[in-house]
Amino acid sequence: MKISDVKSYKIGGRGWPSYPWAIVEVCTDEGISGFGESTPRDGVFEAINGVRKRLVGEDPFNITRLFEAISRRGAYLPFVSGIETALWDIVGKKLNVPTCKLLGGLCREKVKVYVDGFFRAADYRPEDYARKAEEIVERGFSALKMDIDGPLASMHRINRQPERADLSLTVDIVAAVREAIGYDVDLAVDTHGEFNLPTILRLGKMLEPYDLMWIEDPVPLHGGNIKTMAKVTAALKTPVCSGETLTRQGFRELFELQAADIVMPDLTYVGGMMEMFKIAAMADVYHVPVAPHNMYSPVATMASLQVCACVPNFTVLEFQWGDVPWRDDLLDMSIPIKDGFIEVPDRPGIGVEVNREELEKHVVE
């Protein structure tokens, strides 16, 4: 078997036109194709097309060698992710086994998810967020995440210093959601690194009574802020979760400085399935749980699922809610979710095929 082509598809999913879904297909001369997904950073489609000539004619089973060949020549790991994942999909399909069995086998037969985006279309006020949260819990989910940097102007000031009244409103919204769903449901919050250090420390203390699953990205990690993150993590009782914009080398420093209690590698960013598996193994040395970030298409969801199924220190996977109505139509089957868990398919590769007719409907320029 040889690689015959590498294709990329720019899909107008949630976030378009700010960022499209970057879906990758690797084709072979035996008619088996694999699919993956990359983080849609600027230049991703040009980069994927640029490495095509290096891959055509290669054996798709040589995943590590191909990964090293293109990443060592300067290919940005978020761009490599979709290709690497597609190769694992091909190998699983050729051997007729789910990819998770190639990564060590099942640790679990179903994967817990938390709903991100339950609050979409809600006004930024306590009663609206509480109502939306109740609706999700009634559907059987037992974990949710909400953004708390909010649509309020002061929450996005250039000096990262919001009004106290807006912080108080944010705390009131979290309190209302917690009261609505009770304390048997996990609740996380995401600040997207929007606040300065004194503000996030104050806000973190104000949120401690609500027994949060975590505070996500209390400070941004770019620009060498891992030491600042470590300071926040040490100061707060609520667990801190971070890492969606780190690759394996960045996670090393995060672990060494004990800068996060939970880590969230993103399969579309870190370099693919094996890289996420390796990061989870690094985290396990430090007894740190893994809760992968997952904000793009269902292709990334199903690929992430395969890794989550075989990682001992996995805890929960992000699951997008209410982003595009045709999400499940992009695959040849609906994502097998029940009572807040995705069942791990026993189908080969990442467990799904892409619906090409639906894919073509949503290709954008």
C-alpha cells in the first residue's frame, strides 16, 4: 500500500469565517482513505498541500517516520495533526481494527463528555444560563462548561481589567447555574485568559463556593506565561485546566512547574493521535488527569475518542453543543452518545467514514 494523494477541505462550520474546519484526507493506491483534522491556523491549507509531494509514494504504516520527516523539516505541528490522524485511520481500516486497539487497547468502552456551548443564544444573565443548563442536564449529560469572559465590553478591555459589577454578574450567573443543576453535575468555567493576574485571583476566590470541576486558562500560555499559570494554580482551591495551545515540549514545562491540575491537549493542535497519547503518558507520571480540548468537527471528536478510550488517566472529553445543525450528517453515522457518554465504536480506524456528499456541501473558499 502506498499514499497516492493528500487532500484538505476548508469547511464552513462553527466559527466560519473567523476559522473554518480543516479536514484532511490521505488517499492510498488500494482505495482506502483516512481522515483527520488540523487546527485551522493561518496557512494550514497551504502547508498541508505543501507536504503532499513528500508523502505521495510512501507507506502509510510508517507513521512515526513520516511524522518526523515532515515535522523536522519545519511543518507546524497543528498542520501535521490532520495528516497523522488520517494515517492512523488508514492503518486501522487496513487491519480492520479500531485505532484504539493499535494504541494499547481499551481502558474503557465509553467516554464521558462535557457539553461546551450549552449557553449559545442565551442572554448573559443568570436566569437564561440556568435555564439552558437545566435543558442539557435533562438530556442526560452530567458535565458542562461555560464561558465566563462574557459578551460584556469591560470583560475584554485592553488592560484585562473588567468592572467589578461585571465580575459580580459573572459570579451570579455561575451561582444560578450551579443552583439549577445541583452539585452532582460537574461544572467548569473558561476565562480564555482574558483577565489580568489580580483579577483572575479575585474571581477564582469568588467562585470557590461553587465546587467547580476547573477554571480553564486563567492566564494565556503564549509568551512564556507558564510560571504565571503556576502561581495561579498554587493560589486557587479550584483546579486549573490548561494546555489547548501547547505541544509536547510545552507540556514538559507545564508539568515540571506544576502549573495545571488538569491538562487539555487538543488532537488537532499537538500533532495527532500518538502525540496526544504521549502527552497523556507524560501527565500520568505527575498524576495529572487528561481532559482533551475538542472544539472543531466531529472528525476530531471521533479521533479524540479513540485516544481517550485507551488512556488510563483520561477524565472527560469536550463535546460541542448547538454549533451547526448538520454536524452528525458529516459522518456516515451519528455520534453514538448516550447519557453523557460516547460509546467507543468497534468499527475500524477512527470508527466513522466521512459523508463526502455532505462534506462537499460545506466546502468554502
